[in-house]
Amino acid sequence: MAICNQSPFKTLTLPSPKTLFNTTNSPIPNFQSIKCNTSLSCKTLIAEPEPIFTSVKTFAPATFANIGPGYDFLGCAIDGVGDYVTLSVDPNVKPGHIAISSITGAKGLKKDPLWNCAGIAAISTMKMLGIKSIGLSLILDKGLPLGSGLGSSAASAAAAAVAVNEMFGGRLSVSDLVLAGLDSEAKVSGYHADNVAPAIMGGFVLIRSYDPLELIQLKFPFEKDLFFVLVSPEFEAPTKEMRKAVAKEISLKDHTWNSSQAGALVAAVLQGDLSLFGKAMSSDKIVEPARAPLIPGMQGVKRAALEAGAFGCTISGAGPTVVAVIDDEEKGKEIGSTMVEAFFKEGNLKASATVRSLDRVGARLVGSEPR
């Protein structure tokens, strides 16, 4: 039996910014609502800001979107895997423009900023800041494989938006950065924020509304452990085809069921109840049943994960990565091995597994060179 246990993802050791901790004696709310001003433009800023660095390096994490019944409105960030962007002031680039100088870690991405998710988000952020007299060059280091179902395009967009913002002093708000990322998502995979919002904000994010855009950050308790078992088969699941598989009309019965499961997901996150979380994420009756048959062996892999002790299991985003949740890392590794074996037995697919925790921080600055 040929089974691949090598992960396609890069292993990262990242600093934990001070924003991760509450340094006051005030209680930490378990949710935060953020309303986004979709009319923001470069006119918001009175004067064009000056760069405070010659170069910056940022990181944005992978994301687990939909989480079962939360189709297009619920997602979370995953620690330790994601994309890097290095951004530099470049006198050889036309003022007000950006050039992608290189892309590493992935094939098939175009260097043209108008066709690259990082480039689109960077351009949008520059417009918000009103940058007209300075040119920038960008290096994209992909830690996420394309078409993984783990928010690969969103991670690139998030890292790029944060890089431009940090280059000019961090003037834009989180909601502005999400809107910049959405400019990219709209052109690359569709106008949905369940990947890009958690990639930028970290943790769990609920999209309460798209028009106007309103985001609610859900706080998973710090004292609780949450691990994601990510199992990626060697199989291409084109996002467009996976989205087409979802029915455009559903029954009232299924809508009611999925609504109750989505509500249970939110309650489980706020309470840190992984048993409830797993049951809810595994109970989608609309999206997963339509997509699972398109991933060879998916149903058998889910069954194997649950029998091995996972609290829940479902497809991440549009797939093909399958995610199980557990509260113990070593147990997660055992479950991952079982799922890899099931993919080979049930779907004749080689697969790789890795176990990751929740990323509570989101996209951040990891290096800089001052002017």
C-alpha cells in the first residue's frame, strides 16, 4: 500500500504579537462586531502617507471555510501554514504602481498584478491609502498549494494588503483590509469573505451581512485546546466545479436544519464545546452532500475519522482537503493516519496529513527594514 505522509505545507514558527494578549484587567468579550465602510476611498486620507520602511515581510494563515453548514458565512484561521509576502519600495517601479518580482512555492500563478490575488489586494490597499508617488515591488512565497480548499488565494491577498498597510504606518483598519482582500477574492474565486476575513483577523469570523459588509469575530476560549487534522489528497477539485455542484434552490426542511446547525456552531465556538462543534460541522445537509461524491473516497474518510475518535469531519471550503477536529494533538496524528489510509482504500488516492491549532492572530508583520 503506497501512502504518502509528507505534508505539502511548509512548517512555520511564528512570533506571537502582543495583540494576542489582554494586558489590562478588563474582561475580554467573546465576540466583536466590525462594520465595514464600503464607500472608503483614497479621499479619506488628507495627505499621501510616507513609507516608514524600505521593506516589510508579512504572513497570513490558511483558513478553514464553511465549517460544514456555514456556507460562505463562517470561517477560521489555521496556525502554522500560510503565505508570506515581502514588499519593498522600488524606484524602478512606476509611482503608484506595484510589480510582482517573483513567486515561489507554487506554479501557475501569473506575475501580472491584475491577475494575481496578492497583486490585486496590494493595488486596492494602495488606492485606499492614496499612494501615487511611490512604486512598490512584491515577492510572494506560497506556503499553501493552489486549489487546496484552505484559502490559498485569500492568504496571498491578506498578506499583501497587510504588507502595504504596514509599509505606510498601519493607517487602515481591519475592515478596510478585508475590503481590499475581497477585491481580490471577487476576481479570483467569488465575493465571499469566509476565507479572507479570518486570514486577516484570525480566529473564527462570522459574516453577518455582505451588503453592507459586517463581520463578527467569535472568541474561542483561550483555555480550551482545538486542533485541526488537515488531510489533503492528491486530487484536483476546481473551485468553479465544486461551487456549481451546490444546488441553487433548497427545501425549507434542509434550510431549517442547516440554520440550526450553524447556530450550534457559533454557540460551540463561544463556549469552547468541541463535542457540539464537531456534531454541528458534520451535519451539513446542503453543501457537503453535493460535493462529497466529487472527491473520491470522501465519505469513507469521514466515516473513518469519526470512528477513530474525531469530534467532527467535513470538507474545507471547496475541497479537496478534509478537516477533522480534536482536542489532543497526538490523537489528531492518529486520526490523520487513519484518514490517509482511508483515502487510499476508499478513493485510491494518496494523501498527506498534518495537525494544526487555531490561529488567533491573523495576518501580521513578521519582519521589516526601517528607512
